[in-house]
Amino acid sequence: MRHDRIKKRMFGVVAALVAVVAVLLAVFWYHAAQRSAGETLPELANRKETIHLWYTDDALTDYLNSKTLEFYNNTDIRVNVQLVSGLEYLEAVNAASLDEEADTPDLYILSNDSLEKAYLAGLATQLPDSAPIYDEQLFHQAARNAVLYDGKYVACPLYFETSALLYNKTYLQQIADEANGAGGDDSEDRGENPEETAGQSVTADQLIPTSIVDILTFADQYSTPENVEYFFRWDVSDIFYNYFFIGNYISVGGDAGDDKTLIDIYNTESVSSLKVYQELNQFFSIDTKETNYDTILQEFQEGRTIYTIATSDCIRKLDEAAKNGEFGYEYGVAKLPDINQELTTKGMSVTNALVLNGYSEHKESAGRLMEYLVRDASTDLYSMTGKLSSVTQSVNGNEHAAVFMDNYQESVPMPKMLETGNFWVELEICFAKVWGGEDANTQLRQLSEQIKTQLVGEPVTEASIEDPHVELLPAVEYEEGTGELDVTPETPSSPE
């Protein structure tokens, strides 16, 4: 009996050894086969689908690394996040896409003005119906126009930049308090009808201007706090802060900026608006060579300016300065002011979007990442990067961001057409010349001729428009350094 038990035990051991040897041989041959394919066992064990996301702005680094890790934990899809130089960026995307040994960027972030170039090169593709861009609850029409090309959505908005009116809320309250303290009898001095204003008080909200005329009128009617040097000051050297003056009256490519047949730069309203812009030089003598956006925002932070035109980066900068004790005022953000009751304004915007590479072999997974970044990760974008998400619900609870979103909704996206790639530079030159005293009518006509010539490939001559007579206010001179306007007797403007 004992002998039989020993035989059975030995038989079991032998059988187990045979099984182990069989497994080892199977692993060996599998290992050898895979090594011949250039992979090791650890690589096989760790192999998962990997997609590549490219971007150019280092401010996004922590955000993208964090959100792609969350995406991996939810989907088991790895994301290689790569910061790439913004110089020749699209060319680098193209080179990596065509190089069989390189990692193709499956998804990348690109400004909307380069979308035509990307699409025509095969580096952007029409998004499927399941993409978040088709959800009208996520994006307003301006954001959707920014990524629309040839009737197709070829990218999905991620974040935007546009301009708004920035004002010192503390100063407006002080001005209102001082005006109210002077009593109701000061209405005649302010040029108001005493019967209409009797018993009424001025509120700080009433001093938030809705037009350039309002700003000039307030400067004439009210005394400014002692520290104020400039009532209204903005970067006249940068088209991003100037564009709103004529943005409502010119079109380069239509609403989506991609239609070569819709070019309207030279018209009576655009000339009138630019003439008003030129007239402001006599009120606010701003030296284009000595000022820029950073210096003007610093002046605002120091309490030397009441109103300025700013981009959304001002929110984070001023909030951080306040926390550090470097900004001792309350501030507010408002919609861009019109020029007057007849001439309205519209700002410019640039939208940075997620683009699905047409050369990607992982379009489905890249599309899932796009969906995640837009639907699930947009609420953290501002807090982690200082950039405002294009998703409408992302600004809930941030009143200043909400105003920039309102301005974005009414803005004009940068055009996508390759032939108009120099338009913004040329428009900025046009503004600089007009600010310096050159004729607004002539400069706009020449700009229109240049852009149309580039589009049609042959010289275009515009019929001259009769020079409109424009007068913003009676002859006034702004006294820089005092925050005051000195009003001289009313005289007609001399024609140019």
C-alpha cells in the first residue's frame, strides 16, 4: 500500500514537471517569436495604445499632463504630451506625420487662423458627428465659426483670447460719491438738463461707459482722484486692442473667415470709424514707441488709469497682484464701448483649437481625448492655466470671465485664408499711419486694394469714397497727466 502511494506521488510530480516544461517551452517560443519582431517580454506586458498630443504654450503643460493622466486612468489609453516650438509649428506637425519612423501627433492644438493651411495639407480632418463641436449647448456661434472651414468643422475650440473694457471700480465709486456730495445743483456744470436730473444721484454703474463718447463726457464732467494720470489709455500700437474701432464694418472672409468672395474693407462706415480713431489722438496723446500693453496694464495696476482695453490675462494678473498687496483697488470688466450712437464696435478673437490629424492611425482614441478635454476637463482650464475655455459653461461663477465670454461671443475670428495671412500686420500698419496723421480714407482704400489683389492675383483698384465728415465731440484737448479734459469753445472741424 505504501509502495502504491509512493508510485502515485511520483507520477503526480512527473506530470507536474511535464506541465511546467510545456509552459516554459511555450513561453520560450513566444518570447523568441516576439523578440524577432523587436519586442521584449516587459514591453509586451506593458504594451497599451499610445496617442500623441502636441502643443506650443508651456502654460498648458501641468494642465495637459494632469488631464491626460486622468484620461488614461479612465480609458487605459496612454497620451504622450509633447511641448513643441511655435516656430514652424505646422511644418513640424507635417514632417512628423510623413516620417514613418517618427511619432505622428494624433491630436494637436492650433490657432484658428492656420486651419485652412492645416486642412489643405491633410493635417486636419472633418470631425465626425459625435464630436463635441456639434453640441450647441457647449459653444456659441462665434466659437463654432472659428473652427469652420469650407462648411466643415475641422477642429474643436479649446480656449480663446479677446479684448474688453477694463475699468477701476474703486475710482468710479469715488467719482460718484464726490459728484453726489456736491449736490444736485452741479447738473448745469455737467451740461445736463436740470429738470431731468433734479434729485437724481450718480452711481458708479452709470460711469461704466458704453461708448467712447461716454468716456470723453465723463472726463469733462467729473473730477478724477488725485493719483489718476490718464482717464483712458490703451495700446494703440497693437491691432488686437485697436481692431474693435472698425471691426463691425469690415469683413475678411465672412463670419468664418474662409470665403474669398466676402472682402469688404473700404466703405463709408469703416472710414468714419478710423477717422474717429485718428481724432482721439488729440484727446489722448499716446506715444506708440514708448507704450505697450504691459506698461499700460502696469499703469492701471498702479492706479494711474481709469479705463483701458485689455485681454483676459488681466484677470489673473490683477487678482494675483491684489493677493500680493500690489493692487489696492477693485476693478471691473465691461463690453467693448461703441464709438457713439451711430458707429458701433466689434472686437477680434483668436481661438486655439484641438485638431485631429488626418494622418493619425488612432483617430478614434484621439477623438475620445478631444471629447474628454472639452466636456470633462474644461472647468479646470482657467484655474490651472489662466486661459479661458471656449466652452460656455466654463465661466460660471467668474463674473469677469463671463464678460470676456460675452465679448468673445460677439467677436470676429481671425480669418483662415492663406492669401490674407498678412492682413493683420498690414491693418496694424494702417492704424499706425492714421494715428500718426495720415489720411484714413486713403489708407483704408490702399489696404483694400492690396488684400483683394492678393486674393484674385491681379491688380484691383477701388473707386474712391467721398470723405465722410466725422466729429466725435466739440473741439477738446485732453490734458495728459491730470486726468482732465479742457473744453474749448465749440468750433466746426476743418475738412481734411
